[in-house]
Amino acid sequence: MINKRLLIKHLLAHNDENSFYDKKRRIDISHKEGKAKFLKHICALSNSNPKNNSYIVIGVDDEDNNIVGVDFFDDSKIQNLINAYLTNPPIVQYENIPFPHLPDDKVVGLVTIRPIDKITSLRKNIWKYYGGSVFFRDGSMSMPKIFDVEIKDINSKIVEAIENNAQNNIEHTLNGVFDFMNKRKDYNPQYKVFKEYFVVCWAGQKKVVKEETFFSRVDIELVNEQVRLFFSTLDEVSISYEENYFKIIEYVNLGLQNNNKYYQLEETIIHFENNANYTIETKLLFYPPQYDKKTLHHIYNTNNAILEKLKKGLTLSKMEALDLKNLPATYLICYLNLFHDAIDKLNESRPFLKNYSEEIYNSYKESIRILRKVKYS
């Protein structure tokens, strides 16, 4: 089993960007340009390495390889995005890898691309790239090319050696458990061993609502691979497990006019097998709350008026400042109730919310995260 933290260190230490490895300071797939560039790199790396894995490491400075980290990215539907835009899509996995020197809210993103030994191309137009385009790696660049020759397999031995050097061992596992238990002393850290091999650590702030137990500020790690599986600062989750699985159900707290309810968002189950393998299965459980259209029209228009004042740099009234705290969530509710333009307004609000306060900007990011999960399901 590969220790993903070691794998990242080996990739950074021994390789410049090449035909099987790329590094990024950040990615942004919430906009067409960022989405298109990400798809281009996936396409190019898959085509350039038909016989072995390719990797993208996210959260690293280009110039000096300094690991600075990025926000946790829990888009379990990223494969759906790949399938929607690429023909012969590779299998793509995005994992969040904690590093001891990073703050609790930062990780390194690791994208693993497993090709299917077929030429991958864009299925349809996106941004400035045309449907049918085929990309390959040219050194550290992803470039469009005409495919007319068989691709030589030049990387398999190199990638195999890197992956072998990143294999986990008992020392790494024990160090990972101790690191987690010491770091998360604040919220009753726990661990459990599954199938005499897999170690899962978790911690969270316990909260009981109507005889149901939820956890917030949750941190869960599959220690064997140094993968952070789940992290939530705004939402509550429930946790359950048996001998063969570990289950997390994520909830979102949504509502209007201080009348909020908990709604199940997504279920994640880690299945542990007898052959030292595991699978992670996710299922969307979300059914959006429905509201009276007249009430929503009023809230939608109020949000739009506040957004216009932010654009013009005008001072908000006390009531408008209170409404601003709920603006991302209420735009989300409007969109889920078929106010189709609400998503454009939400995207428009991003730079103004970011400049206004960290609390409100975090609320914006949370709404976008929920939207992304729902959209690609």
C-alpha cells in the first residue's frame, strides 16, 4: 500500500515536471477556464502514459517546490466531471494528503490518473478548446497534437520505482497514528483497526440533537496511506462502523428566516476487504428543501440589491449586513428551487464576499461545495 505523503515527497524530490507528473499551486474547477485547463492536463497525462499512472500534485510553489498546501477538496464527483467532458476517460482520483507542517485547514492535493490504454480526447467544446482535441505532454507543457504514431512506453519503470519507494511500513503507520492522536487532543481522537491491517483515526466535536449524535470539525484519516478522507468545519456528520466498513453521513443545515433543518447530503462508506484492499463508495442522499415561490422571489431580490451595493462599494445597513451572512446559502436554495440565474449571481458575489469577511467567504465556499456535489450527481 502506497504512503501518499512519501509518494509526493519522491515526486517533488526527484523529478521536474514531465510526461507523467505535473505540479500546481492551485486549481479552480468552479469556472470554465479552470475546468478546461484541468481537463486538458488530465487528457495530456493520460495520453502520454498509456501503461502507467500519472500524477498532479496541488499546493506546491513552482519555483522552489515549497509545500504551501491548499483548501481541503472533497469533490467525490470529480470522475463524473471527467466522464462528462472526455472521450475514453481515464480513472481519476483526487486525494487530500495532510503534512505535519501545514495548518489544520490545509492539505496537499494528489490527483492520480489511471489510463485505460486508449486515446483520450475532449468530448465537447469548453472555454477555448474544441471538442475532439487530443492533448499530449511536451516536457512540462500539455499541448494539442495530432495523434499519428504509437506512443512509446518510456515511464513505466520510473513510475514503478517511485511507487515502490513510497510503500508503507509499520513505522510509518505508527507514526501516523501518534501524530493524529497528539494533534487532535482537542476533540477526543480515536482509532480503530480493520481487518488487522487498516487503521482509521477520527476526531470531532460531539453534538446531540434530538437523540441523534453528530460531529462537527471532523477529521478522519486512513493512516496507512496518509490520506485525509473527510474534513468538515461547517457541517455535521454521523459516524458508524462495523468489522468490515466505516460509514460517514454528511449533513447540511439549510433553511430560511432562522428556520433551519438538517438534510442528509452524502454517504461515504469505506469497505475493507480480506485481501488488504479497500474501496470507497459515495452516494448522494440530498433532496433540496422546497419553499414558497413568493417568499423566494423576495429573498432573491433582496440578495440582488445587496450584491449591487457591494459592487458599487456602498455601505450596507445593519439589516443588510445580517442578510449578507445568509446570502450564499439563500442563493443556493433559490437555485435548487429552479431560480436558474441564482447560480450566476452567486458566482458574481465571490470577490466581494472574499473581501468582506472570512466568515462570509467560508459560507460562500460551502455553498459552492454543496452545489458541485449535487451538480455532478
